[in-house]
Amino acid sequence: MFFSLDAKDTKSKARAGTLQTDHGSIETPIFMPVGTAGAVKAVQPGELDQKIHAEIILGNTYHLFLRPGIDVLKAAGGLHQFNGWHKPILTDSGGYQVFSLAANRKITEAGTTFQSHIDGTRFTFTPENVMDTQRIIGADLIMAFDECTPYPCEFHQAKKSMELTHRWLKRCVDQFRATKPVYHYQQYLFPIIQGSVYAPLRKLSTETIASYDMPGYAIGGLSVGEPEEMMYEMSALCCEILPQNKPRYLMGVGTPVNLLKNIALGIDMFDCVMPTRNGRNGMLFTSQGVINIRNKKWQYDFSFIDEALCNEISNFFSKAYLRHLVIAGEILGLQIASIQNLSFYLWLMKEARRQIIAGNYQAWMEQIIPQISRRL
């Protein structure tokens, strides 16, 4: 079985589950470190595995298509062989990246023509060739090609975009089912729900997506600047409709609090660049709160970064030393901060799972949110 539901919280919609892939199992709730171009910035695969205890990482079809290119990836034997990460990988289809190139792309029924942000070369993504590209990249979990709407957008624009996403999904599914994995291990296709912040559209999109009976489902377009309460409202609506026996993936979200509140609504999977991006800028997420390590107050603080995480980074280096590295512009500082933040996100997911299994998630969430949100 691809996904098993292991436990449910007693006072919320939080779930604990297990995904089985040919590259290993994934316990949910789960956060996926983002390795856009095949690498999580400033973190080696061994550190992801042994220090951060990541179970799955994310790559991006658009960036990997541009470089190193699918010919290189195919010659290497797929992304797992190319980057040395032998646990599960998920690839985003590139729809969001193409969406972000608003001034340099054209969307038609056939697909999307865009200019590379690297050298301006023009390419076309279609539902069919995006499926073929992800087959070659070799991710365990692959995403359907969709159009992501901006926020804000008018109802008619969101409706038109959602309907195009649905037509593209049919073509994605047909192409996926007409082809076989390149590397002789199973791949799973997730459709993506769209509809902006309009409840009728989200409801229709969720029902349409669910009708395909795919192994799992993704919720897109909820990390594009909309108010958090709207995100929670749309997330809850989708979870009410999606089948209980399939994993739900909320794309591009978000802060630790966002993750915890969406878990309470029934979300299983997350990804976001925030932990590594913020770490590279000196902001640390810890079990006791948020730290701007550049602040002078940490200059003489020789306590460990985060004792609760119990790893050789958080329990080895002091706040004062990390501050010194960051202020001095040492690459090691960026590495330590990135590992700390990803370790915290994965620790938070493990704690959430433990509390769900214990039937105590809602009470624990209400207690820990003020603790991890405070500025230290």
C-alpha cells in the first residue's frame, strides 16, 4: 500500500501516516527540504540524512531541465544517482516557476512558452513533455503541470486558470499512464488543486482532482501572498473533500506556525525555502523561539544553539560562535544556520506525529505555538 493512515488526533483533523516508496518510507506529517536544482543549499546529502534526518527532499523540473539538463540526468541514471541522495525525491512540475516569469512567458491551451532566466533561450512546457521530463529526472513523487494564479486575482481569471489546469491534468494523466518509469522503480503522480481564494472554485477543483483517484493530492496557489486566514480556510475546505486514505501536500508553505495549523486541518506534507533562506540571512528557528543571530546580544552567549534538537550541530556550536561566523561572512556559518533550521522543522514534524499518535495534538499545538513564535 502506498499510504497508510496510522493515527488520528482526537480533537483536530491531524493525521499521522506512512508513505511507502521504492526509495524508502516517509512518516507524516513531513517537511521536505527544498533542493531546487538538485541540492539543498549549503547542506550535503550526508548531513541531510544523518544530522537533519530528512526522509524526502524536493527538486524542481524547471531548474533541472535548464541545468544540468535532462540529457545529463538521464546519462547519470536519474537525480538519485546524480546527487547521491538515495531516499525519496519529489519534483514540482515547474508550473510555479513559469508563473513567476510573467513578463517572459506565454500560456496557451497547448502549454507554456517561456524564456530561460539564465540565457533567454525559449522553451515550451506541455503537460506531456513535463511528464516525460519528470520520468527522466526520476523522482518518486511527481506533480501534474498546472497554472498558478497570482494573488489577488479576479474570480473569472481564477476560474479560467483552474479550468485550464484541469484540462492539462487530463493530458498529464494520459501521458503518465502511457509511459513507464525510466529507471525501473515506481513513480506516483499527484494532481494539483487550484482556485485561488474562492471557495466555490476550490470546492470544484478538489472534487475534480479527487475524481481521478490518484495516489495523492497537492494543494497549490496558497503561498502567493494571500492572508493566512484565507490560506487556512482554503486548506480546510480541500481537506474536507479529499479522500481520507490519500496523502495531502500543501505546496510552498511555510512558517512553523503555518505547518502546525495546517496539520490540524488534515495536511500531511509541506515544503518551503524559508528554513534555508532565513538561515543564510542569520535568522534561526529554535525550539525556544526565533533568533536573529546577528544581534549583538548573542556576542557573549556561549550556550548551545538549541539543546532540544539533540544533534551534533545544535548541541556543539554556541550562539556566540555562530554569530561570529555569520558576521565574518564565513561559509560555515551559513551551513550551520541552514542545518539548524532544517533540523528544527524536521524535529517539529516528529513531535507533531508523536502528539497525534498520543491523541494530544491540539493541546500540544496550542501550547507550543507561543513558545516557538517568540522573538528571543
